[in-house]
Amino acid sequence: MPQASAVDIRHELEALLDGVIRSTECHAIAIARTDGLVVAHRGASGLDPRIVAAVAATIVGAAEVVAQQLGQGEIEEVTIRCTQGRIIAVNAGREAVVIALYGKSENLGLAFLTLGRVAGEIGTLLDRA
Amino acid sequence: MQDGAIRAARLEIQRRAETGHLWEALFTTLGRGAAAILYQAGVRAGTDTFAFVQATWKPRDDAELVRALGEYFRSAGLGDCRDLRIERDAIRVRAVVREAFEVSHHDESRPGPSCHFLRGLLCGFAERTLGASNLVCEETACQTAGGEACAFSAHPLLG
């Protein structure tokens, strides 16, 4: 199979992120490499995608250390409940992380389900890049 | 060895040791997330580096800028930046660095390239040099992986 162009992959990634925003009450979403490089982002203006990506990589990295040190296996997702909303980060393949922002009233079950599916697709896409 | 030289050597050893402890603590507590922090710090340092090099060396063209950055790398103990290419048409900056300072902090238990701060620094420098935003910098070869030098490429995202 011919390798997809970088532009094609970026469009596909952004389409996946748009889908998450349409299908859930996600305010903002970003894909970051595990070393903190921003890959793609969608949503709330005013957020610096570079910082969001770095934060995503950092919290997932730290969570992995906690899980490993406490003998709890691999992490499935990281959820942060805040007074103003929810933040969810999930691994997308071996080398990327997806971080998404939700309102306080969001149905997190749907959010987990959607993010889990999309993260798998993102991981597959990035493997082709 | 003169007293001044001994003091300078001690300070350098102390500085490197302290940096090594900081790097080790970051990776111990944050795992691979530490790379993101070091990269971000590097991007900011790269922006400052560009301004410092411009103010100090006042390069008139890319060739002088390359030489100035090389001198800055050596004087700051960042490494020996032997080959720096500014490719304006391709919106790309490539660099080859020997004895990059982060190589000495590398822990064998961490796979992959190790020069996250330098990646960020070259990214920030490339953005200011090219007048571009949202570049990323990848380390395409690393001395910790057995290469002769560390190689970096700063370019647009997914480009």
C-alpha cells in the first residue's frame, strides 16, 4: 500500500477530532506525541496547542510511572475532574496521546467510548505516517 | 593547572552533575512525559538563543548566523554543532551536533533519542530564523544509539 502523504494524514486526523467534537460535548481536543510534540488539534481558541500537547504527554507519562510503581499494569486513561470541567487523556497507539476537554455535565461513559475508538484509529493512522 | 582553571573545572563538573540529577529526577517521576517538559524548555531557550546570538554576534547573513550559533554552542557547553543548514525554501533547519550535553545524562534504560532539550532549542531557533511558527524538531540520529553524532531536523508539523 502506498504511504499516505503527510497532508492526507493530517486531514484524516483533523476529521477524526472534528468527529469527536460533533458527537460529544468535547470543547477541545489535541493529539500529541509522547515526547510532547503537537500533531493536530481542534477546539477552544486561546489554548496554546503546544502547551496542551506537552501537558498531555506529561500527565500520561507521570500516570504510567504511578501505575508501574504501584503494580497496576498499563494505564487505560487519565481523568482529571475539575471544578470547571473534565480532562481525559488516553494513549493513541504506542507513540501518541489524545487529550480532550469536557464540561462538568458531560456523560463520561460516552466520552470514554468515543475517545477509545478514535484513539485506536489515530494510532493506526500515525503508524502509516 | 592554575587556580582559576581548577575553579572553572570544578564549577563545570558541578554544573554537569546538577543537570544530570535534574534530568534523572524528571525521568524517574514523569517517565517519558519528561521529554515533553525538556522539549518545551528547549523551545523557549531556542527563542532566547536566537535573540542572544543576534545581539552578540550581529550576523549579516545565514553563513555568519551558522558560525555564531556554533560558537554559542561551544561556549555554552551544549555541544559541538559542526553542521547547521538553514534551508529557507524547504522551511527546514538541520543540525549535526557531536558531544551534545544531554548524551552524558542518558540512562541506558530509556530507549530512543535522548536530546530533548536540544531538539526544543533547535526548534525555537529555527522558528525565529525562518520566521515560521509551529515547527517541530526531531532527533533523527543520536550518539546514545551508537551514532557518531546527534542529528536534528526542524520542519513543519507532519512535513
